[in-house]
Amino acid sequence: MMLATILVLTADCSAGESKTQNSTTASTTVVSRVDDRRSGADTTAAGVIRRYYDAIQSHRYDSAYTVWADSGRASGQTPTSFAAGFAQTATVTLSIGDSVHVEAAAGSQYATVPVSVDATLRSGEHQHFVGSYTLRRSFVDGASPEQREWHIYSADLKRSGS
């Protein structure tokens, strides 16, 4: 399996198992969602995960929060708790698997993006997480441009041996 590796700064990886984002992050530079579309940025599900981590890397937590479905509410956190979740992580290496799986159901598409994350906390502790993100977008007639974009629907990341 081919992996793309990205070095990043992130946040609270101390939570162990997670159904939300607070155990990962990656790097590049994220402009804005509108600018990304115009610039020809990668709009695939894997590209959205990379941009999510880019926003976190740049400390633009509001932008990262809105990558989650339902204007961020699908993360299960408030914008404030989302941002606070990244306080103790110093660096993270994100690997995205090349076997992204896309399915269709009832006017929506769901993509599963496999990831592996190695994190170092500010304390120097190393952590390793594996799992996947599930992204969703609508493709029914009448869906808005926003609804047609991939958004993080859920995350299933588990801490494994360091």
C-alpha cells in the first residue's frame, strides 16, 4: 500500500481512542474553501483531509472545524473545545492510504480515507494512531455547492502501540 506522508504540528493526542479529530494533524498551506476550489486544489476526499490538517497546522481552527459536516457540529465539539484540543501536541506525521473507498447511498456519497498518525506531545511522549475518516457529500438535484463538497462525517482513530 502506497502512503503519502506529511509532517505537521497538532494538538491533543492524549485522548487515546477517539471518534473525533483530536488525535491527528498534517501540513501544507490552506487558503480558504472558496480559494481552494478556484486554485484547482485537490478536492478529493483525501485532499480534504490534507486541507483539514493544513488549517490546523496554520492554527486556523475555525477553518478546520468547518471541514466537519453540519458546520463543524459533526465533530461533537464546540469551536472552543475543538481549538483547545490541539494545545499539547507538538508534531504529527500523517500518512494517508491509497485505498480510499467511495460508496453511494440515498443521494449521498461516502468516502472512507484510511490514515496512520504518529504524534509527539510537547512533553516528548510519542503516540501512534490508526483508523479512518468517513467523509460525505450530497449529489442530489438541488444540492447546494456546499452540500456537494466533501465534509468529515465521522472519524474512527484508535491509539495503538507507540
